[in-house]
Amino acid sequence: MPFAPEMPFIKIAVLENAFEAQLLISMLVQYDIPHRVRSYHDTAYNGLYQLQKGWGEIYSPLDFRQQILDAIADLRSQPIDAHDYEPEN
């Protein structure tokens, strides 16, 4: 489905943590899904809102909503083992 620049972005979901956000962003970039991510981190409150509301939000045009929700559900259903990931240098 071609992306029209005039398509408005809407809030799709709340992201639980930075790790989930990074994995999701990688998937969306790979599949050319337009998106914006907004972190709840606020330096004035030292991340207090992230403890209450989640890490942040993902925005995208409505046409991509279900694809993003499916990707988030897939990410959340996978067990995460920190030993599987090497830090980038």
C-alpha cells in the first residue's frame, strides 16, 4: 500500500520499554511502515512518567494500525534472553 504524505498519524499503542521500542522500530523500518515514536521521558522529572505510563507511544497512519499491533503482539509473546543480543560497537 503506497504511503501518502498527507495521511495523519494517530496514536497506535503504548510501548512498555526502550528495548521493545527499538525492536519495533527496526521492524517498521525494515518493512517501510511510516511511524513516529514519542518517549515519555522528561528530564525535569527524571523519567517519573515512564514508571507510571509506560516507556512511550508509537504513532502511524491508521492504514498501518493492524500491522503495528500484530508486530507488538509478536514481540511481547517472544521470550527475551539478554544473552541472545550482543551490544553494538
